[in-house]
Amino acid sequence: MDDKNDFLLESVSYFDVLEQVQDGIFIVDRDYSIRYWNPAASSILGYKVRDVCGWSCKTLGPLCKRDSSGTPLCGESLCPLALSVSGGFAGRYPHYVFMRSADGREVPLSLSVCPLRDAGGTTIGGICLFRDMTEEYGQLKLAGEIQKHMVTTEGFRQGGLRIDTLFHPLEVTGGDYVESFVTDTGVLVASSADATGHGVSAALFAMIYKTLFHGSVKQTYSPAVMLESINRDFCKTATVEGYYLTASIVVLDPVSRSGYFASAGHPMAIIFRSREGVLVPEPIRERSFMIGMVDGAKYEQIQIRLSPGDLLLLASDGIYEAEDGNGEAFGIEGVAAYFADGGRDLEALYARLKARNHMGELADDVSAILIEAIE
């Protein structure tokens, strides 16, 4: 370390650094009593140091809430601060939470936590760093509400098929897209897509895909031709270097339960065949270019037929790549085990993905379409 850096560290204490940070910071002990509250925290939430120091964050309202409705995080297994203090876990990603301000408002915040350890490595408390997301949250919430109306969020039945969907962006909005609908001619059309990245930018590309997808349905019921049309139009109008889309499309006759499937670089679809009461996974492996990667790309389609008891799963990589606390991905094995155990509820599958991680964290948007052949 040179002399200039030595002088800098001697001139500024750690306390001075915390006092000057523009993000809110508070530190708690193992009983969740607040022991430090920086000026930025006072500016964001309105509490003076004397109003909070010495008090437990659990008794201040409580301070942190899951959402604007006031549902408290305290006592829940997924409270990021509690997991950090009791288990020594450090979050990899910020959490969107709400905190009650001094004037009673519910303020949307981006919250990061980590354990506070002594020289011997023992956890003696926790550190919270938070940033006011009021303006950003308002924009994200509007975008998220628009997006929710542009994907399929409710399951339905048609003929010999039961259709269920799952849609959980990593942030308020995201780059995944799932939609299933029945055309005027009685044909079931379903598509799962995933845009590069997260947040608003990815959501914009996902909505571009929706527009192009619906335009292609008006021209043909061939999934391969649909993808070729979508890719051609995407390359002409929406190409940004490094940003692509993966997608899969299935078209089925709800009466015969037969039709066609095609993919554009999307994670493998899986058909679970019912064999004497046992579900046998049958991955549909299809190598193809992502949307926007190669102008004029050609796609192949596969003929499929579902028998009563069979399942067809179209899922984004957020499901297969969801990691547990040790960094192990859920994988096709985890998906297969879930359905083999009788699981059919996609929301329950999502809950299982989150439960595998100590912080309840996922690294990507999660979405899926499940088509079950019924009697």
C-alpha cells in the first residue's frame, strides 16, 4: 500500500465512511436491536437516531414488510435479515421490501443484507443496506401490471387438455413470456419465451415477441414457420447486438391431443409419458438458433401426441438452473422428481425452487406452461 493510501485510511475512520454513504445503513445485534443508524437512513425513512437505536426492528411497526399491504416479514423463514443473523447467510441479490417511514408511508426499498462477525468469525449481528426505490418502483409496477395482462396467468381446460401456467419475474417485471389460448378454429396454441437479461429491457423484448407471435398465428399453424416469421421480423425491426430471445411453440388439437412442436434455442421441452402409473420423462432435444441471432434461420418441427395421463412441460431456464444453497441446479432430475411424486401445481413447483435456497433467492425469471392430457 502506498503512502497516499496509508494517509487516506488514517484520515477517515470506518464510522466516517458509514456516515457519508448515500444509501441507508443500519446494524442490529443478535436480538435485532438497532445499534447503528446512518444519516442516509434518517433521510430516507424520517427516523432520527434517537427514535430507533436501542429498539428492535421487529417492534418498530414492524420495520420491514413483504409488500405495501403491510404483511410483516418478522418471524417468517424468508426474512433476509433474520436468515443473515441466525444463519450467517449473505444475500447474493437485493430484496424488494417495504419499510414503514416515520410519517406512516410504506416506502419501496432495495434491501441487501449480510452477517456482522467478530474477529473470531462468530456472527454477532447483521448489516442492512437499503436504497429508496420509490420512483423506480412506480415505473416497474406499471410495467409489471401491463405485462401481467399480456401473459396467461390463469389455467383452463379445452377438450382433452388441461393447461396451467407459471409466471414469476425476478424483479417486478421480467423477460419471460408465457401464453396459451384457443383460436377461433378450436386449436390450442401455446408459447414460452425468454429474452436476454432481466427487468424492463428484457420485458420490452418479450412484448415485442408477443406482437410478432400473434402476427404469425394469423398466417399459419405451423410452429416452425411461425418461428421463422418471428425471427425474420425480429431481425428487421428489433435487433440489438447481444440481445436475443429463446422460444418454443406448440400447436395441438384438443380433441386428438396431437400436433406439432418447434423451438428456437429454448430449454428442452419434456413430455412425461404415463407408463403403468409411472411418469417417464421424454425430453424433446432440438438444437436451433435463438430469435434474432441469425437472419433467415430455419426451424424444424416435431410431431407429438399426448395420451391420457401424459404431461408436456415448456419451461424457461429459470426452473432448470435454479440453485440450492450449495449452488446445485434443480435440473431435469429435479423437475422429473417433482412430477413423479404426483406434483401438478406449478405454483407448488415454484415454492419448492425457493425453499431449496436458504435466502429464498432465485437468479432468474421463472415461467412455465404445463399441458396435461386428461380423459
